[in-house]
Amino acid sequence: MSRVFSGIQPTGEPHIGNYFGAMRNYVRLGEQFGKNSLYCVVDLHAITNPNAFDPATLAEKTYEMALANFAIGLDPSQVIFFVQSHVPEHHELNWIFTSITPVGELERMTQYKDKAGQFESIPSGLLMYPALMAADILLYKADTVPVGEDQDQHLELTREIARKFNHHFGQTFPEPKSVHDPNALRIPGVDGNGKMGKSKGQGSTIGILEPLDAIWQKLRVAPTDPARVRRTDPGNPDVCLIFDYHKLFSDLDTIQLVDRECRTAGIGCVDCKKKLMEGVTEHLTPIQQRAEELRTDPDYVKDALRQGAQEARAIARPVIEEVREKVGFLKL
Ligand code: ATP
Ligand code: MG
């Protein structure tokens, strides 16, 4: 029987990269695997990034991230949805994994190199991130991990850690694999500055709960094909992030139309963006309405998270017992 695990950091507002790259698969796999699918707001990871972590807002961001997941249609009574710091077994397995993970492997990770480059003093937690991520997944012996493509390198290291543990201490863990949405491997940021990312700030993201007029203001000024200077110049959709977004939000007819008309200068960038905005509005309006409904019941999210943590711990505890025994800790 497969088990699914995935985590999302409360480092900012959930955006369309998170939604299409990962969260939408949570819903799909949740319907398939029920209580064998675990989703987690990974606040222990979030505190490793000083740019995104503020103790004054961490709780609120954690709450908002849970709410956003429920608003897209994830049903917490059908799956196990919880907050990482509410299940302390994650720390314990993480520590054991750090003792079998070479520093060189951690230093090689592109996410680490990208994020560490922003700091003069690098928190060691940022380096340890993939060991904690391996612990998150393997604590539940999960084998299926819905994530964006940017997490593939971490998944590879997770498999290596599982192999190493099994080799040293006896067969214990599966070697988990990532599951991607092929249309949403790596959604670019609306500022045209690489991958869309929460911790890069609001300039990079189109939030799934962001007011539609604010989204339009971002799309309106978003860069398109830099070679298309005048309205009469033909454009190349393959290098245009607006076209990437069309592939997520628009129907096939619209995608084909803007593809064709852009190449022949039949449509201007503003009209192309307006067409995109129609799809964005259609997709996000029901999600935003559901979020507003959820806000009217202040207990819903917290009750769900309390229940989720209990269910997660019930799976985690026996695994930790098994690990303690295999590592050889004295049992009393
Ligand atoms: P941060 O900037 O703090 O790292 P993030 O936006 O990258 O935030 P994470 O919480 O790190 O979001 O990742 C949550 C999930 O969303 C992961 O599965 C990740 O692979 C996926 N994801 C994040 N950004 C994108 C993107 N631009 N395109 C596709 N998937 C993405
Ligand atoms: Mg990230």
C-alpha cells in the first residue's frame, strides 16, 4: 500500500506555483489514498530562512497556509493534515539522519546554494533542511511525494539517506519517489526573475488568495518576450511567462489562439494578458469564496489541525520506536 507525504512552508502567501506544482496533486492523491496521504505545514523548515521567518507572523502564516489548502478542496477529514512542529517525532528522526548524512552532500544542494547566498551568516538549519525533509517523509514510511520539480534533488538525497539507514541498521524505509504535474514543473515568477517563490516576496508571486485587482496590476506590468518591442512585432510565446500561465489557466482554444496570434502580431500583449485574467478569475474565484467561508468559523482550521496531529503521531510513534531499537539506544 502506497503512502503519500508532502509539505509546504509557511514562508509567505501560497501562490499559483505551489497550487499547480504541488497542492492540486494533494487533492487528487488525497481522494485516492485517504488517510494514507499526509500533508504538513512545515514550520520547522520555515524558521531556517531568516528572510522569511518572523516570530510575530509565523503562527498566522501557518494558519493561513492550512486554510488555503482547505480552500482549494483538500478535506482534512479525508486526509491527514497537520503542522510539523505539532509532531515532535520529526525532530528525533531528523537528528538521527543528520548523523548519517555527509556535510558535502548537503552543501551540494542547489536550493541551499541559492538561499545561503543571501546571508552573511548562514544558519546551519538551512544546510540541514534536506535531512529534516527526509525525516518528514520517512517518518511515515511514505513512498510517494507530490512536489514541484525543484524538490527532485532533495528527494534523491532522501532515497540515499533511506538506503544508508537500511544498510547500517537493517531494512526499515522505502525509497520514495516524487510525483509531478507535467504542466507545472517550475512556474516562473511574475517579475521574470526565476522560479516563483514565497520567500522571494510579493513581487514574485501571484497568490491564490490575492485580490483579483492586485493580480491584474502584477500581470499588467509583467515582462513578456523582450524581443517584442512594438505592438506590430511578432512575439515568441515560448519565451513568455504569460504564455506559461495561459497553459495553466486557459482552455485549449485560447492557448492555441494566443500562441498563433502572438507569433503573427495579431494580438497585443495587453489583450493577451486580459484573456489570461479571464482564466485566472474563473479558477481563483471559487477558491477565494471558499476561503472566506472558512474564515467565518474560527475553530474549523484549528480543530482540523489538532485532529491531524493526533493521527500523524499515531503513525509516527511506532516508527520512532523501531528506529530507536535499530540504532541501539538503551531501552528501559
Ligand atoms: P520558499 O520560497 O519559502 O522556498 P516556495 O514558494 O518555494 O517557498 P515551498 O513551501 O518551498 O514553496 O514548496 C511547496 C511546494 O510547492 C513544493 O512541492 C515545491 O516544489 C512547490 N513549488 C514551489 N514553487 C514552485 C514553482 N514555482 N513551480 C512549481 N512548484 C513549486
Ligand atoms: Mg521552496
